[in-house]
Amino acid sequence: MRVLNIGSLNIDKTYSVKEFVQPKETIKALRYEEFCGGKGLNQSVALAKAGAEVYHAGAVGKDGTILTDILKTAGVHTDYIQEMDVVSGHAVIQVDENGQNNIIICGGANDSVSKAYIVSVLDRFLAGDIVLLQNEISNVDFVITEAKKRGMTVALNPSPMSAELKSYHLNQVDYLIVNEVEGKELAEVNSEKISDIMEGLKIKFPDAFIVLTLGEKGSYFFNQSETIYQDIFKVKAVDTTGAGDTFCGYFLGGLAEGLTVQESLKNASAASAIAVSRRGAAQSIPTKQEVQNFQKNKK
Ligand code: RIB
């Protein structure tokens, strides 16, 4: 089964800081680094490392060779990525001494993903193939409806949340992969309780398979008939950037490979734990072998 990820590619401009800068404050960074990132790119790298046959589509500028190169190195098909006459997308990231981050994204080429281009890419795929999306490119809703018309399986990681996202055809999404904040917002429940968020999501998206990631509290896979829980693997957090993307890619990669939901969740949890213990986004994503060794050593 092939996975087509139509998603963002960013250059991550990452500042290590003791604590996040506050309003009216000027602080000095401890370190500055540039990494390859973008939720789309990170998820494609994770999918490929998990063993999936993944095609990345999206847009970069002339400065984006480094982004397509890291995808190629990971084994992702990059032929459909467009090079445009604008700058690549980028993100400005602060990582504090606890490994937590905050992120500003600047769309760049990611905002130039047109409907005509999307149709030309989808034309190369078949019913039954998976199309994966995040919310960092233009025309996400168009991809959802167009892919569904073609009988493709649609997986959406609605990140980052936006006001428009709720108006998308989310009822056409087959796999919805959300964190706690996104889950609460989409469930539209006035409660912090996980069980309420899960019930709310089931009511809103009765036909979807839903993955809810809860950071330290583990993750759930659920639909109308079953609920499966996976605990986390505890590690010291160095940089959480891209950990959610690693989880998403490894989870879908596992399913695409025919693993059970429980096995896929476990691999995803182990892979994201490793990613959290390393600096950077895409470069922190482990290989399948590393994920297997990590789990053996944790026994
Ligand atoms: O999820 C992490 C990613 O979010 C970063 O790599 C950054 O580019 C933003 O897209």
C-alpha cells in the first residue's frame, strides 16, 4: 500500500533557550541551529523509516534542496515535489532547557500548493492508497474531498489547528490523529477529562478511526467498537520538536505494513521517545532497527 503525504517542508530555525522569551523581554539564545522540518516532511521521514512506501508532495523554493535531500536519504519518493519561485517555508522554534518548544511557522512555498497541482499528483494514485495531510499547506480541504472521491483512505493530523479547519470536510477523514489540545477543540467539549474528549470525538466523527496522543499520559486508538491504550516509554526530554510527527508516521507506517494497531502504537511510542531524546526535527527520527533495539533494551 502506498502512502502519499501532501505536506509542508520547513527549514527550522531553532533557538535553544533557558526559558521561553516573555512579552517585553529580550533574551539571549544559548545556541542557534538550523534543521530540516515541517510536519509534512517529518511525517514522511518517519513513515519511510518505519518501512512504508511513501511519496511526498508539496512545494519548496530554490533554497529547498536540503529539504528534498533529507527526504531522499530517508527513502521517500520526492519526484512530485514542486520547486517554486518563492522561498521555502520556515519555522522559528524556541527549545527550553526541559526540551519543550514553541513554534511559529511561516508558510513560504507551502502556501502555494494549488488545486491544479493537487489534482495532477492525485491522478498518479489509486483507490486504496493512503493520503496523509497536516494543516500547514494551502488547499487541505480540497485534498480531503478530492482524495475521497477517488476512493483513497484519508489520514489527517490537524496540526496546527486553525479557525478554518473546523469547516473542512472532516467527516470524510478515515484516520484522525490528534493531540490533547486538538482533540478537545475538535470534540467541542467543555471538559479536560480524557474520557469526555474521547466520547466527544466519537460523536463528532462516528466513522473515523481516531488516535489521541496525550504526551506523558500515553496514547489511545479508538472508534465506535474498540479502544486500545499504549503507555509511553520514559526518557529524558532534550527536544520534543517533531515527536508527534514521528509518532504519526510510525503509527501509519505500522498499519500500512500490516502490523496490528497495538504493535503500531507501541512502535510509534518508542520511536517518538527516541526522537524526544535527540535534538532537531527530522534528524531526530530513529530507524526501524533503532526502534526495535530500544524496545528490547527497555524489557
Ligand atoms: O511538528 C514539528 C514541526 O512543526 C517543526 O519541524 C516545524 O517545522 C513545524 O512545522
